[in-house]
Amino acid sequence: MRDKHIGFLIMNMEKGGGTERVTSLIANGIVKRGFKVSIISCQKGMKSCYELDDEIKLYSLQGEMQSNFSARKWLCFYRLKKLVSEKNIKVMIAVDVALYIYLLPLQCMGMCKCIAWEHFGYYVNQSLLVKIGRILAAKYANCVVVLGQKDLENYREHFSKIKRIEYIYNPLPIQIEKKSSMNSKRIIAAGRLSKEKGFDLLIEIWSHLESKYTEWTVDVYGDGPLKAELVSQVKSLELKNINFRGFSTDLKNEMKNASIFALTSRYEGFGLVLIEAQAVGLPCISFNCKDGPSEIIKDNVNGFLVEPENITMFVNKLELLMSNKELRNEFSLKSDIHLENYNIDRIVEKWISLIKEL
């Protein structure tokens, strides 16, 4: 299979987000099964925040070197076309449906098969480029890959004549040797500090609880454009026990030292951090936003699903977990009931099967 070359087209592999993390996991799995693999970034991307197999090649289209929007798009396409031709890449995977716009001409020219990999829920990102990418991918891509059953249903509802669509879960990205003891009075949250992740809602929720539960703390891991605004919100509410810890390269161990995981997203593509938290035994509480959490959390069994953006309900459910260690332990024992669905080997085999079929 060494003559089968697989390419991933991503915006910037140097970022430390969930998209880049999952790409590294799938790319590592594919290369270990005998394929050539390249990761091509539209901008920057000549290094990775996450570990990559030495056999994986990194390339950049250097889009950041061109400030003009139209010129940047044409330059990136020209460089991509040249790279796909020179490296004889047989299958290209757009890591984000908006990037499928670059791949469609290559597919029409018969240069390669193309997969559009949706990394957000259908309702998460409705920018013009994403809308166009989804329309084109549904009609022309050799396959659209979404993150779960509900998003597959969303696509089929909006695109009645979709060419081909499959759902493949994101894999559990960590190996678990030891789980949380449930002894700490610590809540953990993680994600990009952006509007859709709802950390402003988490701060508001915590403002109703901090004075009553002074021994408890909330630690938020991640970076993003709203960091200064969120820190300012904490100061204005005079909160002392909620902390923004920045990006962590070892979130697994941070989770092991917590007793609850909180997700306050307005939208969620899949909720990778939820399965990480479940893997270390944490009870999870999340808004039941579109579309990932309800496929991961079983309400009242291993966590709580809360009506979207219902602050009062979230406060009540979180307080119930904080005040009842027996309930936390009960949820913890059932935290991993669905985790086999996210086994890395199983997920990679689904990708391999799809690639072979193309």
C-alpha cells in the first residue's frame, strides 16, 4: 500500500486545537498501516503541536505570505495542485468542509479522490465559505464524513441528494492508566476561548455558587480570542476561585486531579473533551447543545444534560454534583460505558475501509 498516498488539507497544523489533534491521531494511524501520508497546511504548518509519526510529511501553501484575499486563494490552489501532482497523492481529505472548495477542481480534473471531513456540527459554523463548502461537498465530494449520527441526519435533512455521507466518531486521544479519585473539590473545563464554547456562561454559573462552595475551584484550560474579555468578566464579578490556566499539553493529568467536568458550549461539533473526561472517570455536566453531547453523555447515568443556555438549571445540577460525592462516584463508575465506540484502532479501520473503497 506504500504507493497509496493520502493527503490531509488543513488550515494550520501548528494550532493546538481539537481539529489538529484528531488529524494527528488519524494520520498516525493511517501511516502505521502502510500508507504514505502528507499534511498540507494552507497557512504556516511546518510543525505540529501534536506528535506525528516520522513518516508523515508536512507541507505549507504559505497563504499567510499573501494579504490579498483573492490572490491568496489562487496562489494556494496553484501550489496545492502542483503538490498533489508531484507527490502523486491519490486521496485528499479536507479537514473542514470549507477547504473542500480547494479540492473540487482537483477532483473534477481526475487528479485524486476527495473527502470532505466535517469537524463541526452542522449548526455550529454558518459562515459563507462553510455554507458554500457544504453545498459543494454534498453534491460532488466522493464522501462527506461527519462526526456522529445526529449530524448525519442533519446533512440528509438539508441535502436530499447528497452523493455519499458516512459518520466516523473522533477517537479517544489518550491512554488511561489511572482514573480520578473523586476526592478533589475541583471542576475542570477546556476548549477554545471563543463565543461558541460559552465560557462566559460558565463564569455566570460559577458566580451563583462560589460564595457557598468556597473550597471548590474551577480551572479552565485553553486559549483564544476572548481570553481578556473573560478574565475581565471574572474580575467584574469579583470571583476568586475560577482560573484561566492557558493551553495544556497534558490535559489528561489535569483531569485526573478533578472531580467534575463542565461543558457550557452553545454549539459543539463532537465534544472530544467529554470522552477524555469520561475516560478518566469524571462525571460530566453539559448543555444539551447541538449536536455532540447527547451522543456521549447518558443523562442521569454518567452525567447531566442541561437545557441549552439554561443557567438556573445548570447551577442546580452542578450544585447537586458538588454537594453529593456518592452521586459523583456513581456517575464515575459508569463514565466509560460508551468509550469502546471511540477506540482509536476501530476509528482508524473505518477510515482505512473508506479510503480503500474510494
